[in-house]
Amino acid sequence: MSQQHFDVLIVGAGVSGIGMACHLTRECPGKSYAILERRTAIGGTWDLFRYPGIRSDSDMFTFGYNFRPWTGGKVLADGAAIKAYVEDTAREYGVDRHIRFGVAVKSADWSSTDRCWRVTAVNEASGETNSFTANFLVGCTGYYNYDRGYKPDFPGEETFQGQIVHPQHWPEDLDYRGKKVVVIGSGATAITLVPTMAAEAAHVTMLQRSPTYLMPLPSTDKVTLALQKVLPAKVAYRITRARNISIARLLYERSRRSPKAMRRLFLGIIRRQLDGKADMRHFTPDYNPWDQRLCVVKDGDLFKAIKSGKASIATDHIDSFTPTGIRLKSGAELEADIIIPATGLDIQMLGGIQPSVDGEQVVLKDKIIYKNVLVEGVPNAGMIFGYTNISWTLKADIASEYLCRLFNFMDQRGIRVATPRDRENSRGEDTILGSLSAGYIQRAADRLPKQGTHGPWKSSQNYLEDVKILRFEPIEDGYLEFDGQPSRKGQRPAAGFLRPLRSALFGS
């Protein structure tokens, strides 16, 4: 069994892992690192999901890395384009040379004696076991189980004579031309699948228990294309990025502060899109905007499919599957040749790795997260976790920047170990995914780490606030313990409000 040592070990070669490695290359060029990736390709989510129409649900000018602008006028890119963008970024920064593909991490234990992580991984093709040691461990695995998605046990499922296909395990040869399809769900996956499949299927029905807030968004940004013609590419990108961050933040903040007004706005937009061709009860949620994620409808394609008669929506509960489809609680029946349970994700932290400290297992649900990056009481361990209310990468970028700041600070001071300590009993009830009421989050409440009630333990889901905290506030803040000794509270920088705001909107 071979053993190798690195300054930093990154788990996962998706958007977060590649971004973290690029930040290391840019900001800590002397650090040795490796990326352990269980899959055989770069991309994470964008390599895993292959269902028709898969695309970003966030605009690409904010979803792209802050150090490598997304170019072109496309607001919503398809999965293949995003995967290519991440691959190109890895090649440009030489990150691809540091990836160990097909390697599944089985255990990670912190040794206080050796002051390093001991990681055991298995090459899934050969069965060979590899051992790594690292000064710092960074989890970039996202928050769901790649092996399986969430699917309820439907009564009578075994009697259905057609095909049942989960979006997370889409067969390349699935032929749905001229067939009747039922997509179960109302989230981003269903909203994408229905209009895409409707173009070739006989008919597609979206079966939902309750509606979701929808927002049509053009796939091409004409304003950005115009800016690119008259301004340098970098300037046009920064203006577009600043505008999109501001709009996304405004929509979220107004939804939390004035839910009734924003509800009227969203429903009014949908009503105009449908033009009287569908019952609004299928589009009227029973919760406030942003209690769950807002789903983007690319170019209004879902509404067009419904108005054309190629797609429809049923709002009901499932009584049972039948040999020819689904019987609903109302007594109605939906005929189907193919049923697609787009029923959500199975939440899993750190790719299923169970970390331990000196042989004692770390129970993540009992932990709170420091600045949404470090795990309370766990030495030299970070997690890159994005936003749930705006583009994931906005947070992934500044979290990676913070870790690089921390590494450089430790090197300058000769510090080996950094451990966040909660000395004020700050534990709260909300998970690090915030207070969203989506089913996949509620199902995982007993698995997700918590956020605190105040200070660096509380997750703001506010990009401008996080830029101030992660880019500008001092590393020494009284909460981090260095080499077993509490740090002093550093003096807060006199950055005021404008510097973090300018940095957030236009780049560091």
C-alpha cells in the first residue's frame, strides 16, 4: 500500500473542487495538493446527470468562476457546456495534472500526534488501496448521494408494465419518441425535462403534489451581447455579473420582506405567460416565495409546451401505479409508457466519508459550521459549500479564497493546526442549507450539520455580507484556535461598506 503526503488534499473534482484547486494555484503557489475523485472524469454534477435538457438553473455570469469569466451571451448553459467550461478551467490552471481519478475515499482520520490527516482510498477499478497524509483536508463533494437519488416506494410500482427511469441514472438509449410520459415532481429537474421531452414524446404530464414558483428567463442576454460589442470583454463581464448578483439578491430579499407583494408579482408573470391556456391552480404554491427554491423556466419553454398541448400538469397525490400508468387519489388515471420520478436528491455529506479525530467519529449533525467553511472542533478541515438562493459558485469562490488566506496566515506565523471552537454555545436549529422547506432538505435534517445563532457560526446566505467576512475580516477573531491556543480578536479592517460592495460586485 503506497503512501503520499500533500499540503492539501481535496476530495471531489466538480465545480467546487476544481475551483478550490485553481485558487490554491493562484494564491498559494507553493502548496502541494492532490484531488481525489471517485468518478473517471471532471465535472461532478455536470458529469453525472445526462437527462435531456439538463442545464444550469443559475445564470452563468454568476455561476462561472470569478477568476475565469464565462464568455458569450448565454445566460443558461446546458450541462455539456458547463462540464466543458470546468474542464477547460482545470487545464488552463494545470489542475488536471493533480487529479487521481477512480479513487474512492473510505476513511479520513486526524492524528493529533502527527498533526495531519490520514486518508485511505481505494482505486475502484483495480481494488488497490492507497494511503495519503495531508496537512489540510477540504471536502468538495456537494451535498447529495451520487449513487442514488431519492425515490419513494410507490404502491403498485411492481405492476407497471412500462419503464421507470430516475433522472440521476438516465439510460443513453432511452427512446421516448411518440410515447406517453409522466414526470413526477415539480422541481428544477421536472421543469427542465417536461418541455424538452415534449418536443418528441406523444405527450408529457408533470404530476406534482404542489406547485412551485416559476420564473421565465431568456437563455440569451441581449444586453450583455450589446455590451460585449462596445466594451472590453472583462469590463462587460464585470458589469453583467454585478447586475445579475444585484437582481438575484433583490428578488430574494424582497421575497423574504414582502412575500405577498412578490407572490403577486410572480403569479402575474406566469399568468401572462400562460395567456389563459392553463388553470392557474397548477402554478399557485401554498407557501411564500423562497421558502423553497425558485425554478427558472428557460425561454418560457414549459409554458409554450403547455399552451401547445404537448404537455400538461396534474396536481394531485398518487394512489397507486397500475399496469398502464398511475391512478390518482382523485380517481383520475394518467396513462404512461414511461414514468420518471424526478423526486429529488438523497442528501449525503462529504460523499459518505465518515471523518474522525484521533479515532473518534465526527458526527456532522452534532456540529456547527464556522463561516460556513470550517467544522467546529475538527482540526484543519474545510468544506466548500455554495449558496441555495443564488449561484453556488459565488460562495464556493469566496470560501476557497478564505481557505487560501488561512493557509498563508498559518505559514507566515509558523502555525500547524487551526481549529474553530464554539465557546458560547452558539448551536442553532437551522441546517447549513438554511431554512428552506424543500422536501430533500427536510428529509436530511438529521444528517446535515447545523449553523449557529450568531457570529461566524450563523449562515447569512448573503453574498455581500459573506464577501466582507471571508475576504476582509481578520483571520484571528477569537473563535479560531491555533496550535491548541485560542487566538486573540484581531482589529476589524476599516473597509466600511463600499470596499466589500465593490469587491462583491466587480471582483476582488
